[in-house]
Amino acid sequence: MRPKSSFTIFCTLLVLTASCRSRDDHEPGVAKPAVKFSRTRIALGSPVDVTYRFEIAPNARFDQDYYVMAHFLDSDQSLLSTDDHKPPTPTTKWKGGQVIEYTRTVFVPIYEYVGDATFNVGLYSVKDQRRLPLDGQNTGQRSYRVASLELLPQNENVFLVYKSGWHPKEVASETSWQWTKKTATISFKNPKRDSVLYLHADNPGSPFNEPQRITVSVKGQVVETFDLPGNQEIVRRTPLSAAQLGTDELAEVQIEADKTYVPALLPASNSRDSRELGIRVFHVFVEPRGR
């Protein structure tokens, strides 16, 4: 999950909360929201599939394209992180009586918190931050509770070591990433069973007219190749069999881009960045099967 800034107001006094709910609830809901997690006990830092579902009210009309507000909250209802996003089908194309459903893979950030958590959703305008009324459990300010989950310690995960081929981590707007060079290597304790490699990446400054071809290898043997278009964020799942990982105590995976570039050498770039850049990686995660 990449945390993003969003409009968030909480009613802090009981009388104010009641007032907020009174104002919110007098309008009919434009949709009934629901969310399903692929699992509800989630280790910090790990990926989870979140299926969003909106049952559109028969007479609902949408005057603009609204964003989906998606907030993880701790047991005190304090904001932990967000998955605010544009729905794949813009709300101006939602029709009364439709069911809109889609799935996103998000990475739970690493908080200083474990335990019970809740998940709230809403619909809001990026123009004026106005939120639409929905049909559900309104916790105030048209933020609707749709799911409960348990956050587990990060030590439940496979620990990764970023070896050769990685530039230093960068951070902006609560999001972090690392650029690769042509080939980047990660090392981890071999789970010695079938696993899945998650790669969350993009290339926002790609100068190429065609996609980059990305190759994933283990011990020099190609496991998968796929195309990464420029300016498109992807979450790629690559199966790693126990046989491919071998019997050594440590396993290594190489991620290679067929094309790299140096921003400072691009025509009219006005950049001083002399690094060789492959792809921008937000998350790499190894998940043993059956966990």
C-alpha cells in the first residue's frame, strides 16, 4: 500500500459527532460499499488483495469523478494509512442499479502498531473535498466502516537483503522507493517451498517508446519475463518453485531491465542525475505458499 495524503476530519466531541452524523445521514446513500480482504490477519509490510464493491442506488447520479477514500484505522480510530484511489471505472460512468467491483493489491505499511484495526471507505471530490452519502455504518464525516482486521508483527515476513544493483532509498510524500540499475539482486533465507515474488514497480521518467522487458532469474535461470510500459505502475506476481529456489540456506533473485537510461544525458532534460536507471521499485516481497 502506498500511503497518500487525503482530506481527513474527525469529530472529536460527542455532541459534534452527533451533529456530523445528523447532517450526513439525512441524504439517501448513492451506493452501498463493501470490502473483502484476501486475509484478515496481515503482517506489517506484506501485500494483501482488497476487493472493493459498490452497489449503486437506483436513482444515483454522479456529477464528477469521485475518488475512493480508503483508510486503515487503529483501535482508537486514529489514521494509520490510506489507499485512496481512482476507481477503474470513473464514477461519472456508474449507473443506477449497477454493481461496481474490482480488486487492488496493497502493501500494508510498517507502523509502530500491531493489533485490531478497522477499514473505512467513502467517496470524495478532489475539487472541494466534499464527500457523498453512502448506505452503511457512518462513523462521522461520511466515513463508513466496512471491515475489521488484525495487524501482525513484521517478523512474520521473509526478510530481504538488497544486494548489488540498487540505488539508495528515496522518500517523498510518505512514499519510498529504490531505483535499480540494469540488474538488481535481492537475497533472503530460503523458505525451501513454493513461493511468490511480488514486485511493485513503475518507470515514471521512461524515455523509451516501447516497454522495458523485465527478466526475473534465480541462480542464473530465467523464471519469468514481462513488459513494463512507461508511466504505468504494476504489481507483478512471479511464482518461484521450491526446485527453482534450490536447497541452499540463502536464495538470490535477480531483476534485470533490458534498457536503462541516464537522466542527465537525455536531450533537453535539464537534469543533473547521472545515475543509470532501470526501474523504480516500491516493494519487493517473498511470500511462501501456504502461510
